[in-house]
Amino acid sequence: MLTTRKRNALFLASISIAAAALFVAFGRSTSTASSATLEAIPADAFLVATIDIAALRDSPLAAPLAPLVASLGATEIETRCGFEPIARGRELSVAIPEGQDGEFGILARGKISRDEMSKCANAVIAARGGSPTETKSGDF
């Protein structure tokens, strides 16, 4: 049985591998949004993964990754949230703070309000038996 910490580590490893594959296949994005996204993440973050969702949607990898995204719960998320967050997003960053046990932060940029994203994340976490909490670290 996977613990929350192992599940989070596997999730972040998958994101990191996908991001590395995109970086190698298509080169570094010239978007300035990446630097703004990274500036919002606390400097003491242990691990950070950033994905240019807009570029991924437009890439040849989008079609092969669609079944994987669906198997990871995209349909459940759309049902719980009332919209598909990935379809509205431009960029997604996931950060694990130093010394935390199973906790992580998500920063999304796109056509999603903070309240929509917060309600969506809370609904999905609660539906899976978790107790969502929000913690502020600087501007993040």
C-alpha cells in the first residue's frame, strides 16, 4: 500500500520525467511566465516541478498522454470541480517544502481564479478522504 508521501513522490517523479522529456524534445520554452511562476515559489522549497501546459497541449505528446491523464483521475476532477482545470491552465508548478511529510504546494497560471482552484482542490482532496488545509509561505 502506498503512503501519501510515496504517492506524492511518484506523482512528482512522473511530472519531472514528462517535463524533462518535453524539454529535451522541444527545447526550453521562451515564455516569460515560467520565471514569474518560479519567483512565486518559496526559496526553501526542496523540490520544484514546472510544466508548460499550453505547450504540452499543442505538442505531439498530448494525444499519447491523454489516457494517462484520464487514468490519474482527470474525469473525477472534472466531475468534482465542474470544469477541467488543465484545459484552462497555461502553467502548473508543484513544490515540496523542505522537511514536510506528504505536503506540497501547487501554483497554477491560466484562466482559473484562486477561489475556483481552491474549491476544486478542496473538493477533490475531501472526496479522497483527506483533510485539505491551506498554508501561506511568503507570497505562495
